[in-house]
Amino acid sequence: MLKTILCGAALLVATGASAQSWPTRPLQLVVPYAPGGVVDFIGRTLGQRLAQQVGQPVVIDNRPGAGGMIGIEYTARLPADGHALIIMDPAIVINPVLQEKSLYDLKDLATVALLGSSPLVLVVNPALPSADLAQLVQFAKGNPGKLNFASAGIGTTPHMAGELLKLRIGADMAHVPYKGSGPAMADLVAGQVQLSFSSITAALPFIKDGRLRALATTGSKRSPALPEQPTVSEAGYPGFEVDLWLGVFAPAGTPAQTLARINSEIRMAVQDPAVGAAFAKVGVEPRSATAEEGARFVRAESEKWARVVTDGKLKTAK
């Protein structure tokens, strides 16, 4: 018994020491998208601040492809010692419930921290006779199958927001996936598709110059970037919330004490005014939570989108 107690105590001391000594080498922050997007920008902003705090370089590793799955699978296979991290959006919980052949399972990852949140905005081509959400719903129900909604790709948050809207309003609309928000916005402006949920950053220039019309945002409260626009909940669909959140994850098996240390450093970073100002440039509001709170939130998001996949019969073999 004494030997068991001493071994357990030694393990706790060793684990605690490991957390205290972290990091012992440069950190690898995987971004599973191409350079230049919001996730990449937030990752680089976080990386710069973390490097200053922990005294080790943070190497940004862009590994795009398959809606983020390539980068996520790669990260899940890296050593679980706190030196390998990945920044990701809600697609990390959507892919496993949407794809028949997902390259990873959520059990392959540990939630480290939440970074920030941003609502989406529902935009339409101005040629569509819909000045608000109620008119859009009326048109959609009166013209079944005639509306196409664009997204930045299968399994992205804008795609799932569109599917959730279809379920809530009970109308048939066809999904048209694109390889990114840029091509989606271009075809929406050109009238090739009629509506889309989009990040505010991608849609705002077109809203400001009148090439797109904003109808509502998807947060729990109005967006400071579009304060005149109601939320979808305010516009008649209570409980409709879609959060384009960002979080940091690590390979499963990373020691809890190390996760807590990294979480503490990330929370300190996002509370820095300079980091908050940088986040605001791309419409992201800093967010802070413990690793345990973040894990609960991620599980709830997974369950939410699993229901949408099931109710909308969206399972894909891709």
C-alpha cells in the first residue's frame, strides 16, 4: 500500500513538474485552412502573443484541405505533450457528424481553450424581393425549390446555418457549396445564387456598397458591426443562434495539468487589449473559458449540429 501511495505521489509530482516546465521547445500551431482567412489571422495573432508570454517561438503550420479534416487528422497524430496545437472553427464538431468517412473523431482531440466568437449575417442578392427575413420566408415558401443558398463549403458553419434555417422555416432551398467565402460572395453578387449566410468580415464590403442586402445576424445579441440588423431570433425565430466560434485543441492524451497551463496562457493572451483590437478587425469578440468549460461547450455544439444533420438527412459519404 505504501509503495502504491509513493508511486502515485511521484507521478503527480512528475506531471506537475512537466506542466510547469512547458514549453521546452517551439510550439506548433496548425491552421487547417489556407493563409489569409479569419482562422489564419486569429491563429497568427494568438501565436505572436503566446510567443512573447512563454518565451518560445510559435510556428504557424497551414495544412488546408477537406474542410479542415486534413489538418485536424494530422494534429491528432502528433505527440500529446502540449507542443502541438490546432486552431479551428465549428467545422471541427460538424465534420464527424456530417461525414460518413470523417478522417477523425472528436475523441482524438482535447479542448484547450475558446478564443472568440462572431455571428454570421444572412445576406441576399438585392434582386430578390425580400427586404427582411419575413419576406424571404414568404418568398421561399411560395416558390419551393427556386432558391439557392451559397456557402463556403460542405460542413462549414455557413452551410449548417442554411440547413438550420431550412428546418426552422419549413422551406426547400438548394445548397450550393463553394471553395471558400470569396467565390460564394462573387456568385451571390452576380445573382447566380440568391442568398447566403456569411462571416460578417466577408460580406460587409458588399453590404456597405449595396451589392448585397443584409437581413439578420445569427448571434444572441445584435452585432456591433451591423447594429441596425435584427438577430434571427428577433426576426421571428427564437433560439436560432449560430456562433462562428474559434477554439484551440490538442492531441488527446495531453496531460490535464499541461492543458490547464496552456489554457491560462491563452486566456491571458486574449485579454490583452492589443489582441482584442486585432480580433475586432475581423469581427471576432474575444472569449475566455477554462478547458473544462470549453470542453462542455464543444460537446454541446457537437450535439446541436448532430440533430441538424439527422433532422435534415444531411449525412454525406464524401
